[in-house]
Amino acid sequence: MRAGPKKPTLIVIHHRLKEATQIVGRQTALIEKLRAEGQPTIDAEVSLQIYISALELLARFHPGWSLLGFAGTGLFGSVTSHSGGAKK
């Protein structure tokens, strides 16, 4: 039995991309909050880098993500410093 009409792939990908952007935004906000409090950020930054890497791999190998212009755009930015001078 079918649950109903299947959503077009690009619509599903659009929703997933929106969710991914929100996740990255929340994780980035967490990193900034930790920095402001003088807390270590390495774990949060590594988690964010792993998530972004997974999204970039998905974009490279899934044609729908490429159609949305995600692949190679650096849409999610990058985390370049790992502790921001915070205590470990």
C-alpha cells in the first residue's frame, strides 16, 4: 500500500537542505556561545566539520543536490579555528 503520492525529489532535497542549513546555524551559534563563555570549542567544531563534510560528499555524489547548486559552493562555510584560544 502506498501512503500517498511521492514528493518530487527536488522538493525533498530542498527540505533536507533547509534542515541542514538550520543544523549548521545552530551548531555555529553553539560554538560562538562557547567561545564567549571561554569554554573549549574543539568538540563542537569537529562535529560541525564532520557534518559539513558529509553534506559535501552527498552533494558531490547525489545529482539532485548538485542541481540545487549546493556542490562546491561553500554554502555552509567552514570552521577554520579549532579552539579560538579557549581553555581546553
